[in-house]
Amino acid sequence: MVKRNRLEVTRDILEILQKNRQVKITHLIYKANLSNNSIKPYMEYLLKNGFMEEVSDKDKRFFKITSKGNEFLTEFSKIKIFSESFGL
């Protein structure tokens, strides 16, 4: 099993958000294959830096990707293609 680095986990979380309109934290934990404790720093970072936002619906909390989060995924994809083309 290959360990993911911080950028890859961030990408995974944002891709889950991108594919779904609104996501509960439990769905993110499950789909990103993280524990409740390990996802917290990522959630704090993504919220603080505007890559995702929290949405409340009645008494439920959901998360969704922002335009900045979508831009991150676009740029990350370009970097991945670039690095793979040079065997990095």
C-alpha cells in the first residue's frame, strides 16, 4: 500500500467534494479513507484557506468545494501531468 502525501490527501478530499454537491463529514472520512482524527487538520486547512465551505441545513453540517478548491484541482492535475512526463 502506497502512503499518500499531504497534497494527495488534499486532492482526494477536494475530488470527493467536486463529485458530490454537498458532503457530510462521515462520507468524506469514508471516501478519503481517513480516520476522524486524521481528517481534522485537512478540514481545518481547507476551510481556513477557502478551498471548501461549510453549509448548514437544519441541524446537519455539509461541506462543498469552492471555486478556489476547483482551481487547486485543475492546477494539481497540470503539475501531475508535467511531473509524470519527466519521470518525476
